[in-house]
Amino acid sequence: METIQIQAAEFFEFLKAKDTSMWEIFAQMIDGTEKKIVFLEAENRILFTYTLPENEEKLNEDRQEFAKEYAEKLSGFN
């Protein structure tokens, strides 16, 4: 499995500047093989990882699961 390291702050600034979502970028990276994406903070410590699936169907499932978990976490702040 290929590992891709991404500086998180720069990546999210890029998304903001391009007015796009990380899921759109991830979809463009799909080539039939799984990839481990490692998001790093400024001191190159791992913030989180994501295994990019080999197809868009699984990516869409991941997106839905992420949205569900994110909504649940946000509801805990109210």
C-alpha cells in the first residue's frame, strides 16, 4: 500500500482557496489501489490517517459515515 503524507494545514488552506472538498480531491486520487493518507501537523507529527479506498463507491460510503460521525460529535456541543 502506498503511503502519502500531507501537511494538514496547507492541504486545508488549498481546499479553501480552490473552494473544493477533500472528498473531491480524494476521488481524483483513486486509481484502483488503496492508499494510506497520513495527515501531518507542522512538526510532522501524525494528526490522523485515512485509507483511501480503491473505488469511488467505497469513498462515498466513507463520506457518508464521516458526515454521520461529524454530526454526532457536533450535537454533543449543544
